[in-house]
Amino acid sequence: MKTILLTLLLGLTLWADQAKVTQHFNVVTTKVKKEDVRLSRKYYGYVTVDESKVSDVVPRFSGYVEKLYADKLYKYVKKGEPLATVYSPEVFKAKDEYLRSYRYGKRQNAPGMIKSAKLKLLLLGVAPSEVDAVVKKGSAGELTTIYAPRSGYIFSKSVNEGSSFKKGGKLFAIVSLSDVWIRIKVNDTDIEWVRGVKRFDVSFDGLKKGYKAALDIIEPKLGLKESRCTVRTVVQNDGEVYPGMYAKVEASKKVGERLVVPTSAAIRKNGKYYAFLATEFKGEFEPVEVKVKRIGDRYIVEKGLKEGDTIVESAMFMMDSDAEINSLY
């Protein structure tokens, strides 16, 4: 078996002092070992609103805004907080009918009449507490309050104080940013690979903290000009991430235990990869062809080595030169 004899190389440098020889020709070895491997690919994306966290405030009656509390865009409101106090002739009439029905129904023992009149108010979107107040106060009350259906930011507003509005018209859009979407553009050749990804690591240039994202959906539509699809992921937001931000996303998935070596332990030669394997004689190594796949700063060894093999990790230029001189390739 042809081998590389380090002593021959050392003999060529007898003119150098011992310290120089040791430094220049020091050969570091490593063991081929098994590790849990994750494959990863990097993408770029941008943050958008999670559409499931959007609530439109649409009245089921017409009226006029008497007092506006949600008076500016991007104001934060809490669920149940007043957005506006309004006057609606339709609601006022329904309240009066409910009060009359309640009084009459109590005298005539007609609970069905009371229930029907109350239901009409509830179906108009009047808050249950306000409906109950009609009976408690014994007065219909001219004004009605519209409350926030969820906590979030006012992303759209179509009325001001004194405005009129019509039934079915959107007054506000309230958006919760507790979760946000990160939409990633992925080449069509990566669709199947991304489908099996369980973990997405997200970072932003302006933030020190990193985030974890979960796959939501691969949108079933490709960009006609770019042949890329959109992968939608969900991130739990701590208040630091906003729609419109650009994100760096690393998609990774576990592939199990694999044989790995440092990338410095294999050399490419004539379209093939070689590692230098220690022989049974101390200081002797021989080149072996290997099949490898790069993952970061390591190679997954698919063929040519086995667990526990000792191979050269450094001074590959020297090993390559000597192998050529001795016609070992």
C-alpha cells in the first residue's frame, strides 16, 4: 500500500531549526464521529399582519358620532374599551320598545314578549350591559356606546367626532400584533424541502433578540414572473416586531445522526473529494476518496470513511503535494 511518509518531508527541511519544523509541518488529526445533524437554508422575508388577528367594527344601525374615543390611527385599545358614543334613532326606538315590552310583559306575564324585544337590541349589536341598564334605570337613553371587540391597534378609522355613519359601513379596523406573519419567498425547487421544516429561526437587523417561527402555510400560488412561492410562518410577538420589517430566516430540519468531519479535513481534487486516513504505521497517511455534503463548517460523510477513523485535519496542502509526488491519487 502506498503511503505518505512524513519523515521524508521532514528530511527536506533539515536546514531549519527544530521549532520551525514542528510549526510548519505540524499535522493535526481528528476522529470521524457521529453527530445529530440539522440541515438548514437561508431565506429573506417581511413581516405582515396576521389576518386572523384583525377585527372590523361594523355597526348594524345608522347614526351619528357624539363622542369619539378611538380618535387617532395606531392608538392602542383594550378589549371592551369604548371606541365611540353614538346616537342612533333606530337603537333609541328599539330601547324604548324593550322598556315598554318589559313593563307590559311583567304585568301580563308575557316573558316571550320581553325576550323578543331584548333580542332585537342584542342583534343590533348593543352591549348586554347597556341593554340591562335600560330596565335598571327605567329609561331608554339616547346614546349608545360602541366597544372594542379585541385588544389591538387602530389600523383604520373612517369617522370623526360629529360624523354620520350608515349601517354596514366599517368604522374601525383593530389589529392585534400578538402574533405576526413572516412571509418568505422560496424558489419552487425548495417547496418540498421547506414543507418538512419544523423550525424557522428569525432575526432582524435592528433587534438583538432572535425569534422562533412556525410554519403556517405554503401559499398555493407562484409568482408568474419569478417562479417563487410564499411560505407563511407565524411568530409570537413581544411588541418589538412590526409589519413592514424585513427578516432573515434560517429554515432547518433534523436529519438524524450522521458521520461528520470538519471541512478542513477533506480536499477537492479533479472533481472528487479526498481525506487522508491514518494507517497502522505511526505518521503514515493515505488518501481515500470520500463522498461528502457540506453543512456549515462540517461535511456529512456519505461514503469512504467510518466512525472512529483517524484523518488529517490540517496541512492539507502538504499532504496533497506529497500524494501527487508519490502518485497516490
